[in-house]
Amino acid sequence: SQSVLLLPALNQAEAVLSAPSRTPARRKRILAQLAFFGCAVSRDDYWSVARGYSANPNMTTTVSLYRTLAASLIPSHPAARQWAETGLQELQRQLREWSDPDGGWLEAPHYAMVSLDHMVGAFLMARNNGFSDSLYDPQLKKVFEWLAQISTPPDSRTGGFRRYPAIGHTYHGEGTGMFGIMAGLWRERDPEFAGRMQWMYEQHGTQPIGLFGPFGTFSGYRSLLLSHSVQPIPMELTSRWFRNTGVVLRSHAGTERESCLTLIAGPNHEHYDNDSGSITLWGLGRVLADDFGYVGAHPAKFHSLPEWSGIQPSNGPPSVMTIQKFASGRHLDYVSGIRDGWRREIAFLKNPQPAGNVGFLLHDQLPPPVSGTWRLWLTGERLELPGSGRAVLIGQDDVDLEIYFWPTMTRLSSEPGEAQGMVRRHGKEERQATRQLALQAELQAGGHVSAFLWPRKKQTAPPEVLWFANGRGVQVSDTDGISYLSLPAPSLQQSPDQQTRFTGAAAAVHKQDGRLHTTLAGAATVSAWGHTTTSTAAGVTEDSVSQPRK
């Protein structure tokens, strides 16, 4: 294969050509072979996207690398500059057209890394031979910042290191050492960016560039490129909307109790399953709802979203979710999206305290006459169903997940699931089974279901959760205090204890430690415990006032 044989051999050709033991005849033969390689991979009948001689996007990147590599190995060849120009023009086009303004890539993280391994290598070769300076394109920085920003919290199954979310065709447990190479390449051009890349390289466990043996573009040079002494600078990991790939909601990043929800959405959906709109979830530093990872073209049933008749088209790719609203503040994140009439809203209740509890409110609605099965794939030891509208995931570590449903009489069921695939887990890279538990509920035509997810440390008691606004609001009481969370409310809605009223955009209220924290995710009015916060602006408004302790 190219990773095991071709690219390492080509990378070492320059060293072989300069070896003292090399004979003139041997040199002539190697140069002829390199010229043949350059001519072969540059022919349109070998690879031409315009003529239909091509395959997956990342494979076109590979061919462009070959052309640039051939030109860089024998730059004195009469056709070398043409080879380089052809390869680099295609790579520059890919960088512009395959990544969005936020850096999100066309393909899932695994295949994004395949392309970027080839792309960065080709740009480095081109710079060294005077063909191009694309290595320092600002868009390339954005792409690697995207890969860093979507990385999971530290995972005990991967040695306590971060990794890519196992979304689309991305292997379970996969990370990358490419951050470290980027740190060295950018250490003089942008020292702060280089420091952030070095930090993320260490957060990923200083592993090889790819899974199951390193990708081959940097064969023979990886150790040299990592010998740069760049000092790590901790990266600020926040809630972000990547317009063509999805949303990450995050809190308490960099602490042991980091929480994170990843939502797949947007048109950059190559090498994914039928999974647009699905989520993965980490609560209080522990994985609670994961994906199965790269096991083939998994249908919607194996993802955390409603499944309805017609979600899998008879031909062509599945539809994708379009994000309609995103807002992020210190104490509240809100996102809404739509796919074929299915509407999903998520509100993330973030705690003002560094180690405080958090909650996620999911609201799903299908248009009439469509009905379906609501499903959330959970990662834990077992799933308990103590009664209608209530479920408890017993976690594998020190965190459980309380799940409350509206309507409160929602009938729930559980179903185990297993998928065999290549993984990186517990120090091994091999084929293993990934097992999860599906929590299921029937979603009636034109109806809706809300689920409030509350991660809690095992030694703490469950909160008291009361619904209002027909499942679009929750009142939560726990040892931290009392919180209120509301999805957008076009008419006045009141909490069960009658202390808080909501109108307008999504909003959250925390009453704890003698303070009242209010967050509005847009134009809204909230009156809570005798204090009113109003905003007519589209952005986030935050307010914090002292309150008597009661």
C-alpha cells in the first residue's frame, strides 16, 4: 500500500541518490524510475476529476501529493514544474472549497486527516523547492483549529487523552500526531498558534499521525519534524458552530469535569453515515452517549436521532440537518436545526461553579403525518427504567446519567447494540466490539418529545425535575441551588414554583450561592425572583445580581 511501501520508498529516494555507495548507473536508473512515476501519475487517464477518473475526495488529494512529490524529487526534470503546478493548484482548490469559513472539512475527521496529511506534506515539499508557499495559508490554520476544537474530553479508554469524536467514518479512539508537526512548521510564523498545536498534540497522547500505523507522507522525517522544542500553550476550548459540519457545546474545558455535546449538521457530510442531527455526549468528564465509529455505512438506527420512514432515501445520499439558530454564553448554549421537517432543539445549562452540575434539554418534533422512533445510544454498564418517562444510565466510571422525559408518561424501552470495527482502546489498535445501549421512545406523528439529561456523580442524589411550557421548560433543584431552563417561548411561560416567567428566546436562570444569574439567548424577557432581565438584541445577554439567601 502507499502508506507501507510507496510513500516511504519515495521519501527515502533523495537520501539514496546522495549516498556515497551509489553508482552512476544506479543513480541513472533511480532518476528514470522517478521520471516514469511523475509522468504516470500526471496523466489524465490515470486520474482526472473533470473526466470522471477519480474516487473519494481524499484520494484526489493523494494523487495531487504524488504529482507534487515527483516534481520535488527531480525538480530539474523538464515537466517538474508542470507536475507541481497541477498538483498544487488542485490542493489549493481543495483547501478553499473543502473547508468552510470556520475550518470544518468536507469529510469526517478520519478522512479529513488523510487529506491533510498529504496536503501539508505536499505544501512542505513545494516550499522547500520554491514551488509555493501554501504551507502558511491562513485557512490551513483554521482547519487544524477545527480538528482541535471538536476533540473530545480526555477519555479513560484511550489512556486519558483526547481524541476525535467517533462520528461518521472516523475510527473509535482515533487521534493524531499531526498537531505536533504543525507546531514545528509554524513555530516562527505564528508562535502562539504553534504553542496551541503542541498542546493539542500532547492532549492527543503524542501518537502517530494516523491510526493502525502512521500515514506515510512524513515517513522518515516525522521524528525530525517533531524535534522543535515548541512549548505548549493551553488552547481555549469553547462552544462553537462550524457552519458546514456541526456544533460543539462545551463547558469546564481543561478541568476533570469537562462536559461536551457534539451535533453533526451541515452540508460537509462526505464519508459519514445516515447520522446528520445525531449527537455524542460527555458529562462531568465522562463519556455517556457515544457513536459506534467507523464500521461501514451505518443506518440511522445506530445513531442518536429519531428514525422515521423515509429517513433513508431509496437512492442518493441522505439529507442533512441545517442549523437555524446558535447562541453561546457562559451559563447557556442553545442550538436548533431542521432536517426534512424534523426539528431538533438543544439547550445546554452550564453551571457558574467550576465543578457544578450541568444539564442538556433535547426537544424533537416530527411534522404530521410522520411518526418515528426516538433513540439515544448510551455508553455505560446498564440502563434502568424505573418508570414511565424516566431512565437512569449507570455509568462505567464515577458518573451516572439521569434522563427525564416529557410527556411524563412516555413509554420507554431499551435495546443493546454492538458493532465490530477497528478501534484504539486500552492501549491496543485492533478490531474490537463496541457495545452500547439504546434508549427508545415512540414519537407520534406531529407530536414532540423532550428529554432532560442530567449527569451526576454517583455519590450525589438525583435532582428534582419539574416540567413546564408543555415540555419546553424545566425547573431543576439540586444541592447547588435551583435552576430554570426554557426553550424559545413565543408566549408567557411560568415555572412550576411561580418564581420565574419567560417570554422570547431560549433562557436560563441559576439561583445559587446568594446570586441570581440570568442568560438570554436573544430577544427575550425573564422575570425571576423579583428581578427582570430584558433584551431586544439578537445576541446573548447575561445578568448577575445579588439575592438574599433563603
